[in-house]
Amino acid sequence: MKKVSLYLMMMVLSLSFVPSTIFASEKNPSAITAEGKEVPAEVKVMLTRLEEIKAIDKSTLSRSEKRELRKEVRSINTELRTTNNGVYLSVGAIIIIILLLILIL
């Protein structure tokens, strides 16, 4: 009986992680982003700054300038992560959750 419930739970979990690109509209398959969401102006500014930093020729910069750019990129990335307001689960946390579900069921 435990094997049947285990197999059933594994099947349900594996089917629940279906990529959302499968259900994209046929008219515009490249449009995956949500149409209702607008990108705030602050985020646009940060993204343009990241693109500017990527476009810079870093071979002409000194060591301290490169270090400052790396620090700036890291700070912008952390700010962008916090503006997403999403829930992030690590692989370890997902494994622990699955193990707890197995033990409970």
C-alpha cells in the first residue's frame, strides 16, 4: 500500500512541474512574459546600467575600477532580487519538503 501511494505521489509531483511554455499562445510563441505586469522605472534604470557595464571594455580599466564595477553589479543584482517579491526555494529546501511529505504520507 505504501508503494502505491509513493508512486502516486511521485507521479502527481512530476506532472505538476510542467513548463509553462507548453501552454503559450499559438499566435505569438515567443511572448512568454505576462502582459499585465509593468516594469517599474527604477528597475529599468538598474537594467540599463547593467547593460552599460556589460558594454564597457574592461581591458582598459585598472584593477580598482574593475573591483568597483563588480561591487556595483552585485549591489544592483541584490536590489533586483528584492524587488521581485518572489519566494525562492533552494534545492535543499525542496528535497527536505519532499522528504517530509513522504514521511507524512
